[in-house]
Amino acid sequence: MIKTILSIILSFGFLISNSQTGIDSLSGNDKKISLHFQTTFIPQYHFDFKAAYSGDNSLMTSEPTRASVSGTAYLNYTPFRNTYLVFNAEAAGGKGLSKTLGIAGFPNGEVYRVGDPTPKPFIARFYVEQRFPLSKRKEKVEDDLNQIAETTNKDYLSVIVGKFSLTDFFDDSQISHDPRSQFMNWSLMGNGGWDYPANTRGYTMGAVVQALYHDWAFRTAITTVPIEANGPELQFKFGKAMGLVWEVEKTHLLQKDETHFSTLHTGIFWNKAPMGNYQQSIANAGTTGIPDVTDSRLYGRDKWGYYFSVDNHLGFLHHFIKTSWNDGKNETWAFTEIDQSFTTGLQFDGTLWKRKNDKLAIAFVSNGISNDHRSYLAKGGYGFLIGDGKLNYGNEQITEVYYSFNIYKQFFLSPDYQFITNPGYNKDRGPVHILALRLHMEW
């Protein structure tokens, strides 16, 4: 039924698009296609640290340098006015520190929990977008990743169907969002408390509807979820296994001029999946046993919560603040084991020291988990990402600082440092000092 409805909407969009082509002529500078590439390489190392004990999912106290690598081809094609076909082919590989385990706010957003470190190709995005103009206001759009150079309607209703990442459209900060060019930590890619539906590599399938009008944007999405926690395969079962999210965005809030303004995002999410329940698994284990959250999995269980963020642009200085929360009763299913998160940070443009394409940024993160989640880990339980066999609870706190050097055109070199206290929410382990050097190129 849902596929049929989406097909009708899409077909209607094509008809509208074709009818408008005869009315509005394209600008002479408009393009039909956009093709871009990126590659990112990140070696990362942590100094030895002390730990009173370790478990199956603990960060190793000592290990060699680990590295990740990715490459992406971005293709965007517009066959008709207001219709966009997006295809991204990607290859990613390498290893995260400790097999990408032991830290909820993991320090490298370019690594995934896949067993084979050999770079393998896959389809990252493959979707169609149909826009319906809501006004005659126009804006010029520059050629960029998944963006075609054109003059287009500034206000529109958009329907997107296919494979994508929810973070392509939701929870989008201009300061703290992309680990390939900004902060690398998972907690700073987005709001950590949003267990956003995605497979192991961060992508899902579904539909997004968004309306952009003047300085407001309203978005909603319905998507697939992983078949198993953080798994590679996706499924959709209405009312049993699905993801829903709603977001309101306000841009140019308190605007003084083009470089002094704020942007607000606030969202509510609700996921349903065959999740395990922490308290049920503790009860199943009895008074002396170790709980296993997988033994209480049941279709229809849910997780809901909210996120809120503000970007403040103050000329050459940019500031952000984010907070997010989920109920934490059932197991984390897709992103990472964070039930509450608060982050804030600053970015300084290199124009201040006559390096206009450079930037210096620093951020602070405080991640937490629910009481049920704490009890489960304290009794020796394991999630898909963390678990030390015991738990002396403390909020996981992270400080990250990086400097992005613009070496040549779109080639950037970024040294990065992260200081993590209570990795995996455990006061008996750490603190941990992590160094990285990111090489990123676009063309």
C-alpha cells in the first residue's frame, strides 16, 4: 500500500514538472547534471591508559594506530524542471580503534562496525526528489555535492523517495555535522540521543516530505530500520519495525546581516523495532546471572525522544549548542548507545589570521544513559557498542579540537585531538587521549 501511494505521488510530481517546463524557461546558466568526488583518510591513535578491568566491548588499553579510508562519487541529474535523481557510489574500509567498541561517542565518524577492513563498494544514496513550488521567489544555487548549479524556487514542497541518510535532511548543523570536514566524533555528527534509523553504514530507505517557506522548514520522514541492532540489512513492518521523525527549522533567526544570524532545529522521533528491554532482560537473568538484552527482543517495542540545536553565526565566529534525549527503556537499535547528550562548541574562521579557508574549532560533549541502561551494564550486560563487564557510572565527557589547513584548492589537512573521560560511562577506565590526522580532498 505504501509503495503504491508513493508511486502515485511521484507520478503526479512528474506530471506537474512537465507542465511547468512549458511555462517557465530555464536560466541559461542552469545545469542538468552535477558530478563530484571526495576521498578521506584518517589514521587515529590513542595513548595507553589505565583501567581497573575490561570486558568484551571495552576500549583496549593499548593498541596500534588504526586508519579509515573512504571515497564517494556524487551524481545529481535533473531530467525535468524540479525533478532530481541522486546517486552516490561509495567505498569505505579500514578499522576503528578497538574494533569500533568501548566509547559511545566514538572518535571517528568515518568508521563502521563491519568485520572486514578491506574497502568495499556500495550504494550510499539512490533517491528521487520532486519539488512543487510554493511561491515565485527565486534563488541561485551553486554547484556542490549532490547540488546542481541553477536558479530555482526558494519556497517549495519536496517529496524524496529512495535510499539516503536521514542526516542528509534532518538535524543539519553548518558547524557540527560532517566528520569529513568538521568534528570527527560521533556525538558531534548530530544529536547523540537521536537513535536515527540506519544500517551499519548510516543509510536507510524510505520517504521524506519537507516544506520550505521563507525562513521556515517543516520535515517528516518514514523509514526502514535494521533487522537487528546496528545490522546491515533493513526492514519495514508498519507498526512493528519503522522509523518516524518530525522536524521544524527556523533560519535567519535574530538576523542582523548576512553573517550575523542564528538557525534553530527541533525534532521529535519515534522508532519501532524488535528491541530488547533492559529491565526484562535483567529479570530473565535472575539474581546471579548476567543479562542479555537479545533474549527479550519483541516486535513493536519503541524508543522515542527529541533533539534541539541552535547555530549562532557571529561573523568570523560560529557557536553551536545541542541537546537530545530518548526514553532509554529499550535497547539502542541503530546509531550509538547514548540516551541523553549535551554538546556545545566554537568555530573560528581563518580570515581572522589571514587564512580564509582554514578553520579552528573546539567542542565539549557530555553523554549519558538511562537508569535502566545503567543497571543493565552494571550487571555485566553488553550492548552492540559498549560493555565492560561492570560499571562505575559517570557521564562520558569528550573534548575535541581540530585545525583544518587548506593545503591546495579543495585539499585539506586536519590534525585532531580528543580527550575522553569515563569511556563507555565508566569511571574505572581512562581518561583517554586520542590523536588523528585527517586528509580530505574534493573535486
